[in-house]
Amino acid sequence: MKTPRFLFAAVSTLALTLLSGCVGPLGSNPNPVAYKPHNPNNVRVKVSLSTQQVYVLEGDRPLLVAATCVGKPGGTHTPCGDFKVFSKIAHKRSGSYGFYKNGSQIVEAQAGHGSGTYIGYPMAYWVEFSTGYGFHEGFVSPVPRTHGCLRLHPNVAPKFYALVHEGTPVNIAQTQPEDQTIGRNVPRPVDYNEPDRPAGILCSEAAFTAPSGPLLIEQ
């Protein structure tokens, strides 16, 4: 469940700077602005697999533009197509990957391959669009690295979670038209190679932290 991140490029215009969340010095993690929709029912999500980017739109109005990490080629690729969000769980845990706890001993393992109490890996701000596939908080690698889910940086995941609702359309394709416009020069996280938190924390409620400050701003 561990993943990497990447050095970001500067955005050329103020509008793209706001959308991309180019906050802080070169080498820092992007913290993109997320705009409150005028009509939540008009929100839609588009994902570009080739650029590993997610676009949250209200009509043609960008609400959030951010890097994501997609599934590895082959059996764990992220599915393409048109979907709809049907489940949201803020404190979600994986049913497939995690830990087995025996007293004070905690061992990382797949579900069904250990002894003791199974505790799934935390997948905060889970937004499911197809059975077993969803957006969730995690390390955002510069290369496809997941088992099919779409990982979002901790700076992004709670904002994305606040923007979408059950029924929000999701389109996933190899490319999106936005790749050539608002998707140009989107900064990527740089902390993807940092070590994971200790297993004791990952197995506790401390794995789920509340975001600070307002998630969505008026525009």
C-alpha cells in the first residue's frame, strides 16, 4: 500500500496557479484550491490515465484540478468508462490489504493470509465508483502504482470528497481534452517516497486525521 511522489513545475498564469494550488516553494507538496459548486448536481469528474490527473468540473468550470496515481498496467489497471459515485466512506479500511494484530505484534499481510485480528489499511475519504474501485487518500506516485484505485494526496482527498456525492458522474479515459488546457503543468506531490506511518498508528483511529481550514471556497 506504499507509494511515491514527484517534483512539480511552476504554472505560468495566475488562473492556473489557483487551480493547480501551486502554494509554497519549489519542492513543496501542492495544496490546490477547491471551489464550491453553484449547483452540486452539476458536478462531474474526469480522469486522464495518461497524465494521471483528475478534473472536478461544474459544466466547464474547473472546481479542482490535481494529480492522482492510477493502477498499474495489466491485471491491476484502472478501468476506463463512464461510472457514477455510489458510496462515500470517510474512514474506510481496505478489505484486501492491511495487518494482522496479535497482542502487541502487528504483521503486514493480505486479508486471509495471517493469524489474529485483521485490520485493513486506511483508505481515508473513500469515493467508490465501481465495485472495489474508488478514489482515496494515499501516496501519489509519478508512475502508475495502485491496484486499480485512484490515490489522492492528503491535501486533495478531503476536498475531492467534499465536492462529489452519490450519483456524481465519473469519466475515466486514457486522455481528456482538459490535459491540453487546465491540465498543463499541474504540480505533483514530492513526498511519495517518504516512509509510511508506524503500523500501530495505521491500525488505530489516529490513521484518520481531520482536515484543517475550509475545504471549499466561494468564487
